[in-house]
Amino acid sequence: MSARNLAYRALATAFATTVVVAVAVQQPAAAAVTTLNATVDCGSVNYYGDMSDWYPSNIYYYSNSTGGPVSSYVAIPVNHKIQFSAAIPSGDTAVAVYAKCSAGTQYGDFYGSGGTVSFPAGVSTVNANWICYAAPVSPGPWVTNCSVQSYSYS
């Protein structure tokens, strides 16, 4: 056999081995996301009236690396809650929700604190319920603070 044929056979064998190894090695999965299933409720009852029948508005969510306004949601008429879902990167480990529960009052409404849920990186689903309370800040504007009522992840 000539040196040329040996070189061709060696190249062919190396190519075939590379193809077999490439097919046998499992390719990494596509970047996964964590699905946030959230419920937000207004619980304010104070001397200005019962705001627990008000729907939360202007809802925002923020995780470690993403977030923004909630644009798609479902209103639950029975208990005046808002439900929404969001996809957050699977490497994130926390998410907070902010809302307003007194939009439409005379002096306006401002965001206060947002309740934060912590969870391990890589979970597939986070289910969380937030409750938000609005209160007046003298001499006029209202501030809505949200806190976590309950949560779970899997």
C-alpha cells in the first residue's frame, strides 16, 4: 500500500470516529426558564375605606436578571385578585412583585416595598401569592407595600 492510501485511510478513520463521538455525546439542553405563577391581591382596609375589593394595578415583577410591567394577566372577580405568569431565567434565585392598590385616589399612589420570594437556581416552577396594602402618607400621596403571603417551588 502506498503512503498516500495509508494517509487517506487514517483520515477516513479519524473522520468516522469524530462523527461517532459527536453523535454519541449528548448535546446540552436549550437554556431553561423558571415559570413564575403569581397571584396579587389588595388587602387594604383602613379609615379611608375598604380597598380589599379593588384590583391591584400597575403590577411589576423583577427577578435577578429580568422583569418589568405585567402586560398579560387574568382578573379573578370572586376575590378581586390578579393572576399572571412570567418566564424568568433558570439561574435566577429571587423574584419580587410591586403593585398599586389605591390608583385613582385624589393624591395618587406610589410604589413602596415589594415582597421577595427566594428559591434555588434551576427550579422549574415558582408559585407565589402576594398581598399589597395601601396607606396614606401625610400630607397626601398613598404608598402601596407588597409582601409574600405564601409560595412554593418545584
